[in-house]
Amino acid sequence: MIAKVFVPGDSSALAVGAGATARAIADEARARGAEIEIVRTGSRGLFWLEPMIEVETASGRVAYGPVAASEAGSLFAAGFLAGGAHAKSLGLVDQIPYLEGQQRLVFTRCGVTDPLSLEDYRRNGGLQGLQRAISLGARATIEEVLASGLRGRGGAGFPTGIKWRTVAGVEADQKYIVCNADEGDSGTFADRMLMEGDPFLLIEGMAIAGLAVGATRGYVYIRSEYPHAFRTFGAAIVKARNGGVLGADVLGSGRAFDIEARLGAGAYICGEETSLLESLEGKRGQVRAKPPLPAIKGLFGKPTVINNVLSFASTPWILAQGGKAYAEYGLGRSRGTQPFQLAGNVKRGGLVELAFGATIRRLVEDFGGGTRSGRPIRAVQVGGPLGAYFPDSLLDTPLDYEAMLATRGMLGHGGIVVFDDSVDMARQARFAFAFCAKESCGKCTPCRIGSTRGVETVDKIIAGRDRPGNLALLRDLCETLTDGSLCALGGLTPLPVLSALDNFGEDFARPVPRVAAE
Amino acid sequence: MLGKTPWNDEQARSLIDARRGEHGAMLPILHDLQERFGYIDSAAIPLIAEALNVSKAETIGVVSFYHDFRPEPADGAVLKLCRAESCQALGCEDLVAHLAGAHGLEVDGHARGPLSVETVYCLGHCALSPAALLDGEPMGRLDRARLDEIVAGAKRRPQ
């Protein structure tokens, strides 16, 4: 029997040597005359264990990690092909507590299957959602999405079903499905993992949307910082076309839908939906005033559903299992699951998909195991560069849309970045403005000018110049950005700034370091 | 890795012509040109403007808006070093200081020499910060020693 060995081809796993590990295992097998098949998968999302390899045994898949290329020989010597004991043994994959404690609805296949095998995808539950959507018809498909309570996973949290219903209700000669895969928030990597590890799921979700609203063309806008995701996703589109999932006759439904992947060009602002549409049209990625909403006048002026990767990727499960089953996860107005991403100074960084409602502390302490440096946690930023910094006293806040808003934060794309006690929060506030200044599209004044004034004001506070006056000015400036900006970049930059100021005020009152005059 | 083909009007024209019929062809064309030549030569501007029926000013506006498009080719290898929050939490700014102090390499300085280092905000390897892309190859858990190897490797490479 040929033994099956699974080695991630996920780009984060490659970043710590998964490519070399795969080659070493292949070489070692050849030298020993062992017959093996190496399957390159996505990642399970247990990144501190990468490169994490798995072998198929009679009792299930057994994992080893992190496996350096130099350890290939000792793995064979330990009989790892039959699940033999080794210093890097992790036991049965499904029993690793980090995975066992999750509620994976979206990330069920990631790290399990060959991302570019449509057969693998079908065998593991793929395409059931699309099949059911075809048999239900457009109206009932949208009803399922509405019943699920799914809200936009990109950050804004707008109900996905309402968006779809709006586009379905508009008459037009052409409609579009656009996927926002411009995942620019620091601390987030779920979209990347999914496009590299289970790309057919996104294709299936977009096809469900296309059939539901009457759109025949889809675009996926992938950021250029993700070259591997762009390549894998492009290859998946071709396979889906050849397999009859995309094209003139989607799964024999008689309905047409096709997708094109487009590459971004390094502009964070293109994660904002109207700016993304401008960019797809070949223009500067400048924000559009709303209304008109993209659902009415979107890409090339046509009605457009624009959703995040994770929103689309949630819909196959919803269609296959029913909206009601999905809504049983979560709490309040936050239904279903959110793939959280643990990053920064954390011992066990990775992807944790859970129903809404888990606390920040459960994520960073129970799953994350505290800081990587071993020092105390001082701040946790939730929701990317526009999200708030939480101190220890607020770590019991539940992670759902409303609770995060109530603490003057936001969930964003579910990224959680941990900082230890060496962090200087005045510096982090300064960075929030500097980032906004660098990435502003320049269309509205509060964001374009206010961000630079913000950097200068924080600099004055750090330098100890008229602190009370400049702190008052800083708050005033934040109010202007919040109320006067055209989009979320300027509008939410005050969140990290004010949370730093309110929760870590002592960092803005430090004695001025003695430095040489400028 | 970016292309090193010297600028050539004819090749540029054929790359542009291959895409001109597509909806919103501007960015795909710019990516194709940069992949071939390693940068966007100013000679490309009138060619693109004419093919897409837009003004030269509009074309320049697009090229200059996006961080990715380079006005000049890089001499050697390009290291895109992440300096966003997750990498800050694990000392990317110390790496920036180390590049300057130990190797005289200024981040976002001129693209001359065997290695140029550029700031990037997030590569999606945040669970393995600090992260970078070296000519498109991902690297995680960077430290000073690894950076020293990267610099030495770039110096050894034939230009």
C-alpha cells in the first residue's frame, strides 16, 4: 500500500520551510525505497506547529510538527508512515485541543484536501450547497441566506441576504458578483488561507450568489501581497471551468456564471468596497460617495453584489445545511461562526473558527497561550489597523458585532494582534495616523490632511510640548475624522488612537526622553 | 521575481494589445509590463493612454496611485519587509534598525545595490511574524541572523 503523507503548501507554512520539508521527505523515501504519495494541502491553521505534516493511518490522520527538513530521516526511522512515536508526534490531528475546541463550518477542508482537486472537494462535501441552490431556485436561495443571519465578514457587518435581495430586485442587462479579497488588515490571514487551501469553496459561494441575483460574471480582487493565493485561485478557476462548475452551464443548471481573478497593486484603501470597484475599472482606487449603493450602481455602473471572501465562503454550508442550522451558532444579532485569526506576540498563533460570543481572553489565553515572549499581555488589537486596543481589564468582552461596538471597538475581519508589556501605546497611536496618511486615497480632507496633523500632534505629545493643549486637540481631530470622513479609513482611524489614549493614558504622560536637539 | 528584460517599445505594445479589449484593462496591463521589464517605463504612458482611450494624465494618475508600480527597476533582489502591527509586536522595527546599523541598508531607500528593502503592510503571515517576501518567496519568524544571511546571499548573487 502506498502511504499518504500530507505536507502544507500554504504560503505561511512555506515561510517556515514546508517546501524543504516536503523535498526532504520525498528524497528520504526514495533513498529507503518506501512508496509514498505526498499531497500538498492548505494549512490547518496551527501555525506555531508549521511545517506540520500528517500521515493517513487506520485510526485516522496522525500529525507531526514542527518538522524541519533535517528531521525527515528520523521520522522514517521512527516508522511515522504507520503513525510511529517521534519527538515531534502530535497524535491524532482531530484530537489536538486547539482544533478540537473549534467550531469549523467554513474551514472544514482547509489543510485536509488537495486544494486543486475537484474530486477531493466533492468527496468532502463540496458542491452540495450549489446543488441545493440550483434546485431551490433564486428566491428560496436568498431566503436561506436571510434566515442564516449571515452578516458581511469584511468588517461592516451588513446582512448579506439583504444585499443579495436588493441586487436580485434590480432589472439590468448585466449584473456582477465581486469578491473583496483585498485582505489588508494586519493580523488577518483567513482569506489568504482559504484561497490557498480550499479555493473551490469561494468559487462555489460566488456561483450561489450569481445564480441567486442573476449575475453571470464575477471578479475576485486579490491583493498583490498574496502572490501564492493569486496563483492557486487562478488555477482553481480553470479546474472549476473544466469541471462544469463555472461556465455557460453551471452544474447542468442551464445558467451561466464565470469568474476572473484580478490582482491589486498594493493600495490598502482598495479593501474599501467602492475604491475596489474603481480599481477594478482601471482607475485610481479612490472612494466613491454613497449613495448610489453598489447594489444599485456598482461595477461599470451595474448592480453588483460585493462581499468578502468569508461571506461568500459561508454560503455553501448555509445552503447545504439550511439557514436555520447556521443561525443556531452565535448569539444576539451575530449569527454563525467567525474565523478569528490570532497573531502578533502570541505563543500559539493561528486560525480559530468559533461561534460568535467567545471572549477575547478565551482566544488569546486559552487558544493563544499568552505571549510568545513570555512577558505579560499589555494590549490586544482587534479588527486590524482601524480596530481598538484592549487592555487586560476589557479582555472579557465577547467577540460579536454589538459587544465590540459597545466598547468602542469593532470586530473587523476578526484579526487579533497581541502585544506584550514592551509596547509603547503612544507610538501605536502615532502609527495609526501615519498608516492612514500613507494609505489615504486623498479624496476627503479629514483623512488626507487630518492624518498628517495627527502624526504631528502625537509627536508633540511624546516630546512633551503643551501636553494638555495637544491632547485636547487630538480628541478634537479624532472627532473631525470620525464625523467628516468619506469612508472607514478616516472614519475609524480614531478607534486605535482613542483606545490607546483612554486605556493606556500613562504612555502619553511619560517623562520626555533626553535626546539631542533636532 | 520581477522581470529584467530591458525596456522595448515593441514588446510593450504587444503586451498592451493582448489586454486592450478587456474590461478595466489598466491594472492587468501595468502588472504585465512590470512583470516583463521590472518597472513601468515612462515610455509606456502614451502607449497605454492611446490603447485604452484615456488621457496621459489619467494614466500617470493611476500608475502613481498604486505602491506596487516602480518608476525604475531594482538592481538586485527585493525584500519586502512587513512593518504592520502584528510584525511590530515582534520587533520588525528592530530589524529595520539592524539593516541600517549593520548593513547600511535604508528601508525604502534607492533601489541600487544587490538588495533593496521596501516597506509593506501585511503579507498575511501574521501568525509567524516578523514576515517578509524575498523576490516573492515568503519568510516568517525573521530575526537578525536570518536577515544577515539574506543580505549575504544577495551579495553573492551575480548581478
